Amino acid sequence: EIVMTQSPATLSVSPGERATLSCRASQSVSSHLAWYQQKPGQAPRLLMYGASTRATSTPARFFGSGSGTEFTLTISSLQPEDFAVYYCQHYHNWPPYTFGQGTKLEIK
Amino acid sequence: EVQLVESGGGLVQPGGSLRLSCSASGFTFSNYAIHWVRQAPGKGLEYVSAISSNGGSTYYADSVKGRFTISRDNSKNTLYLQMSSLRPEDTAVYYCVKDSSSWYYFDYWGQGILVTVSS
């Protein structure tokens, strides 16, 4: 089973500033990496797939990068609606498509 | 519009059983793999189970293997999760999640259904 590790667990950033979230896989997942955003009381929603492709409704301020075992989600100029929990997940080969433990992005 | 609506959750005693259903609409259900993901209160996401588009292939996390059974009825656009020998640690919100293809990223999530295992 591939283990996904996210850092930091909590990130405090002021509105308008940039946030950088990291995700590491225990073995290569190529570019088979997705990011999801979850707000309190809501289901997660797809943000990014293929490590760097924005989902249909994802704003351009979200930028994904990386391949193999190291991935980054960058959010430039944070908006109030961006404060949430972010999960990375691999979908490499066969299940289990494990998730990282999440990064909580909070307002500084 | 893609919709996934879970039902069948609730309170059950340890050792009991429950069947979750997920009713799908807005897409050709029989063309896509579907997954179950759960989230314990205040915790992260845990991948639970998956089934291929035709039901011929299934996957279970070790934590539920032998106790949970995933199935689908493509004629009814419905996914099921039969849960037995339930434990307190199975308490979670269970999400029905659509695969974007077959064994690929997840593009749509249901709203989730709460299962509470407690005496």
C-alpha cells in the first residue's frame, strides 16, 4: 500500500498571501495524484488531478505541481473561501487509492 | 447534473448489520467504477471499498475485509455496501464517490451518510 504524507498538518496564512501545501508518496505514483478540498460539514470536492490539471470549477489561483513522489499545491492570493482542509490522494495502478492525512489551511 | 445520494445510515449496535445504498443520476452509471470512502468524526478520509463498472472487480480495505460487501445494480443505477459485524471504529460518514473513468481520480462525491456504531 502506498502511504501519502502531507505537510504541514496546519498552515496559518493571511488572506491575500500565498499558501504552499506538500504531499509525498512512499513510492512513485507518476502523475496519478489528485487534490481535494473539504469545508466543514461538506463532502470533499475535486480540485486538481494529474498532479497539475485543474478541475472544471477550480480557480486559476490554484496551481499543482510535481511527479513521482513529491507534489505541491500552491494557492496564490488566498481568498476567504479557500480556508479549508486539503487532501492529496494517489490513484496509481490498483486500489487502495490512499489519502494523505490532510492539511488544514486556516486564517492567520 | 451528476448526483449521488446515500441512504441507509443510522445507529446500530456493535456486531450489528447495516446496508448503505447510493442512488446515482446524471451520468451513465454502468460505465464507471464507484468507490466508498469514509470519514470518522474529526478525522481524515479513509478509502474503504470499490467496484468496477460491471461489478466484476472489487476491492476492500483490510479494516473491512470479510465484513463489508460492495455490490451494484446497474439496472437501478444503485450502489450498495452491506456492512456486518460492525464495530465502534466503523463509526463515520460514508461517502459514495464516482470514478472519473475506471480506476482513476474521483470526480463527484455524494453528500455522505452517517453510520454510528454504539450500544
